[in-house]
Amino acid sequence: MNAQIQKVVLNLPATADFVDIVRLNLYGIAAKMGFSYEEIEDMKVAVSEACNNSVLYAYGHKGGVVEVIFEFDEASLSIRVKDEGESFERVEDPSRIASLHDKELNDAQVGGLGFYLMQALMDDVHILNEAGKGTEVVLVKRLTRSEEKV
């Protein structure tokens, strides 16, 4: 693969029916780059969470477009999921959120856990949102090569 950054851009309707297309493209790119099966599965879960946030919160029931950009070189894969709709409220300081350890299962808030999942599965996660301009979730996974793969 060339040292230069390559880019694949998808513009898809913001509906759940099209999340699989994003996952299939991710699989193809990540497999060619040399990511392991487990790493690819983790990335598929993370990108699904990012897409689902756009599908569920960005446009309500009006419909819209989600832009997904895969940028990659020989060392890393960056996935940008961008919408231009209304968005969810982002938490600036994760330490302000109360732990779930002292709560009953019924008291735990279900929504918003997708960001923690994305952070656990990817090397870097950035969320950029501006009022009226939508939200962009940037997921980055670096390729680690073992001695066997080299």
C-alpha cells in the first residue's frame, strides 16, 4: 500500500437499512490493510454505534444523509461519520458522570453508552459538533504489526 493517505467516501440515507453498507466497506478496507478479525469486529461495532447516533438522533423522522469517510494509510484507519442534523448532547467531562456501580439496574440510564463503547474499541475517538452544523464522530484505529505479520 502507498504511504499516501487514501480516501473512500460514502453518502447514505440516514436510515438503519444502510448501516450494513458502512460495515461491509469497513470490512473490505480493514481486511486489505491487515487488521485482525477481532480488530475488524471491534471497529464494526464502533462504526455501527456512530452511525446509529446519526440515524436515531440527527434527523428525527425527517430523513437526511450520513457521510462516512474512510481515510487510511499503511499505519492507521480513520473513520468519520458526519451528519448535518440536530444532535445529542455530548459530555465534555466524563468524570462528571456518576458510576453505574452503586446503581440498581432499573436506575441506570440506557442512552449515551455508545460513546464509551466506541472509546473502548478504538484507539482514538473525537466528537465534533456545532449548533446547526451537525455532528462528526471520528474513530481512529492504528495498525499494530506483530513479528509474524511483517
